[in-house]
Amino acid sequence: MNKEQLYANFYDLEYKNKKDDVDFYYKLAQKVDGPILECGCGTGRILAPIARSGKEIWGFDINTAMLEIAKKKIETLKVKKVKIFQDDLIKFYSPLLKNKQFTFIFLSFDSLAYLAQKDGTYYTPRETRKRQHEALRNIVKHLDKNGLFAFDLFSPNDLSKEYIIRHHFSRVIKNETWSLSSAVQVPEEHIFQIHYFMEILKMDGSIKRWHYPVSAYQSTFLEIQSLLDEVGLRPVKVYGDFNLKPYKPSSEQMIFICRKK
């Protein structure tokens, strides 16, 4: 496996039991009639349960290693109304999306923030905000006039104070010990980088280690409001967590449900 494939596997292991956002988007999906699109579907953690319910759902991601895991999950379900393909949130280049409209589009797990990612480094705050604008503009173009768009983001906070070094997990997989840890750096205002350290301890005592950096942009609530207004979206609900408590400045998350203006 290359480094990207390893990261996809570590990612899937870490978040396979995360359910709060799965339940949230699943319930929204059940309320709509018509095709659904998940942008940045990753390893299919949210897409698969929605597909299992019989809904028509499409999902794309830029990471081909994560898509392979998602496709395997869908294959085991033996469902038919699912399309999984590679695409870029900034470009929407796939011919599959040409003139396609969706009743419900969602962008989960802070994906809008990770548009700051630029290979092993990061886009500037100004570049990232431009990329976020382009991504949302693409989404609006493919959202039905009466459609619903939902997404979640972490609220701004000083992650460098919350944790410098964090151990995520250690698990034995086929007689190998897989361990994941991370460290956070803040190279400039609004930007933070999570440096993931992946380690596999083999039966013979040998160890292999990999480093995988991920960059993100911390948007303020007012920035997101302005961005939505610019692309023609109006929030109809804003929550501060997946228990559906109303958003307030001290909330840990910003969860938006939007419609076209």
C-alpha cells in the first residue's frame, strides 16, 4: 500500500464508530424524495447507510484510496441506486454531473475547512476562502430549486492549546499493531495543520512509520454567513451540535441546513 492508501485505512478504522453525523444526515435523507449527492464521501461512512435505505445516492471524493473502501462497502450491500466516482469539489469535472440536479446535497465532517489542503502544505486563507466560494457555487448549480443543502464545520477554537500531541488508537490487525497519533501546528492565523503519524508494528518486531499532513481553515460564523449569501443560499436552521441544540458562539460546531434564495 502507498501512503494515501494507508491513510485511508487508518481513517476508516478511526471513524467507523462515529455515528452522530451519520444519524443526522440519514434522517435528512429520509425526508426528501429524489436523488441525493454527498460531496466528499470519503470511505462511505455516511453514504452506505443511506444507500442501504433504498435512496438514490451519488457520492464523490478526490481521494481514490478512500473511494475504493467506499465501493467495497456498497458492493456488500448489493444496492443498485448508487453511483460513486472521483471528482473535485472545486471543479465538478465529471460528465456524470452534467445538468444533474439533486433534491438533497450534503458536505459532511468539516469538509469545507479542508479545502485549505494543498498536497503536503496549505493554501493561504485568501485562497482557501476563494476555493470555498467556488465549491459552494458548484453545489448551488446542482441543487434543485426546492432542494436542501446541509453541511457541518467545527467552530473556531485554539486547537494548539487543546492538544499538541494526541494518541488516536492502537489496534491489532492480522497480528500487526496499527497505531495512529497526531500533532497540531498553527502556521498562520486561521490555518491549522494536523500531522498524522501512522505506525505498524510487525510480528518480527520491525516497525514502519509514515507521516501524513492535513491542513484546514477555521472559518468564523460570520464568514460562513457571508459566503452562503454570496452564492445564493439561505440558512433555514443552524445548530451547534448533532443533538440539534441552537447554535451559539460557544458551540463546538456550526451545522447549517440551507435552501436556495
